[in-house]
Amino acid sequence: MARTSIRVGMTDETQLMAGGLPVAKWTDQEKGERAVDRETGSPLYTVMIFLMEGERAEALKVTVPQTGLPDGLKPGMPIRTVDLMANPWANLFNGQVSSGVAYRAKALELGGSAE
């Protein structure tokens, strides 16, 4: 199955806020194997981000390489995303289909409005 990546566009009114500290991403936590960026080898982290537009708000779990995390990132800080992409996925396990969207950003920047 082909992988699809969709660039996420933001409006001028879009505001992003860090919802938590970065959490290490693992390929196998029991064996101590960290997930790494395929291109750079940088360890990957997930960051909860709150996206707000008008009266709508959503929580997004975004994967970011360690090299793209800004110093001093704390919950509640306004942030911007760099190259935010949405990657739809679906799995079939024991006859049950599960699906969703995985979000990935090249980097996060402190302050201001969204990309």
C-alpha cells in the first residue's frame, strides 16, 4: 500500500499551543530501542499540541525529531510547526480495521501563529 502524506495548512486565525513536554518514541521499549528519523538518525519524540481555530479546538499528537525541538519548550507555550504533515493509516488485525491520522513535523518553533 502506498504511503500518503498530506501537507497541513493553517489559517491566519489558527493558534497552536504545547500541551505537554516531549515524550520519547520507542520501536521496542522493552529492548530499549528508540524510534529514529529514517533520514537523519535523530531520536523521535511525540508532543501533544492543541490546535485552536475560532470556536474549535483539537488535540494532536505530533511526532518531531529531537533536532526539531526548541529549547525551553513547556506546556502552555504558543508554538509554530514547520512542515506539518498528516499521514492517514489503516491496519487490519484479527478481522478488525483500525485507522487514524499520524501527524509529523520537521520542527517546532516557540511563539507566534501557526505556519
